[in-house]
Amino acid sequence: METMNFENLVRQHSLQPNNELYNSNALCGEVGEVADIVKKMQFEKIKPEWIGNGIRSISDLKNAIGDELGDVLFYLVRLALDNDFNISQLMQMQSEKLNNQSIKYNRTFLK
């Protein structure tokens, strides 16, 4: 999917556009859900209390991460749009930041 198409979907489906407090809190909540799934995956077996919400196996947990990362992306893009950035701009800014850090610290993080 093209980034512009995704940005348009975010615009169409946002419950609270231009509400940075709501969207930043929603982003934090979704990141917390990702962290919770990662925590559960570290056990490498399903605990009885986790049964529900379609979770029956480690594979289900991995699928759940994808679902939650999509939610993280949604709110990240919403906040970017609310601050007059698009996905491509954020990618370029981050790329430049990483390149500058590599030069500044005389190292690369890519192997």
C-alpha cells in the first residue's frame, strides 16, 4: 500500500483528528499492548489465563503483535498528520538523524 493511501485511510477513520492528547494516549496504549504480547511470548507457552481473544498458541500471539503494530502505526501517522508531517517526511528525517549519528559517533549500526 502506498503511504499516501494509508494516510488517507487514517484521515477517514480517525475518531479524534487534531486531538493530540487523545491520539498520543492512544499511541501509548497500543505500544503497551505490543509490549504485553512480547512479554507473553517470552514464556514460550500459553498460560491458561491468556486463553481468550483468539489466543491459543504462540503463533496467535505473533499475529496479535502484527495487529497491535498496525494500531501503533495508525496513531503514529495520526499524530504526524496533526503536526503537518507525512510518513515520507518522517522516514527522511529519521534516516538523516541515523546517518548524522553514525558520523558523529564514528560508527554504524548496520551490519
